[in-house]
Amino acid sequence: MKILVLNGPNINMLGIREPGIYGKNSFTELLALLAETAEKENLEIEQYQSNHEGCLVDKIQEAYGKFDGIVINPAAYTHTSIAILDALKAVAIPAVEVHISDVSQREDFRQISYPGLACVKTIMGRGLEGYREAILYLKEHYA
Ligand code: DQA
């Protein structure tokens, strides 16, 4: 099974950005968690991070016919991006939305998720472990 893990803007700043909200673990540690999960679960996992909405849309389109599942943390684009929502709907690859923080307990402007409308599941507030849970969910339901 091939899984694409997509991360939106500022996720590359993990460990530096607002550690009280996003934790002290770095982006490099997230990449290590993904590599470890791929090995342990016998999955092919590719990770892509971008600060640019169109690049994320391009990557989702390119995933068509190549990946069996998508894990996506659209970061701030969660709350604005109909383009990412439409891309996920276009490729119709099972997608799980991940948020490191518990957005349900945060500001009003974070209460809408456009990409989430095209996702089979949302995991939030579990820190980096949320990515592992999302991958395991896809393996369990779509492998
Ligand atoms: C986030 C939550 C978003 O509201 C925020 O803009 C992010 C990260 C999270 O992982 O908790 O950049 O997606």
C-alpha cells in the first residue's frame, strides 16, 4: 500500500513554532516517525510539505493512480482552501485529515475545515502520533 503524507504551511517549523500548542518535537522527528511506521507496517510512505496552496493541489492531482491513501495536515489552508477540497474530491483517494493541536478547542476561525469535507476521518489533538493513527486507519480500512 502506498500512502502520501501531505503537510501544509509552517509544519516544517515544528519544534520551533509555538511549542506550547504544537509541541517540542521537530519536523525531522515527524519524518522519522513516518519512516519508522512505513518500515514496521510494510507500507510505502512518501511525505511532501509545502507552504504553497497550489503546490499541495499539484501533489494531490499527481497522486491520482499512484497512491492508495492520503494523510493530510493542510495547516492554515484547512480553514480557507476550497482548492484543496476540490483536489481531494477530484482524485477520490481515501484521505485522513490530521491536526497536531485540538483545533476544536481553539479560535472560531479554525472551526471550519474545507479539506475535511472530503476526508473519511479527522484526527486532532494527538500530536505527532496522530499521523501514525491516520496511517494505521488507512491500512486497516483500505489496504
Ligand atoms: C494545524 C492547525 C491549524 O489551525 C494551523 O493553522 C496549523 C496547524 C495543526 O496541526 O494543529 O498550522 O493544522
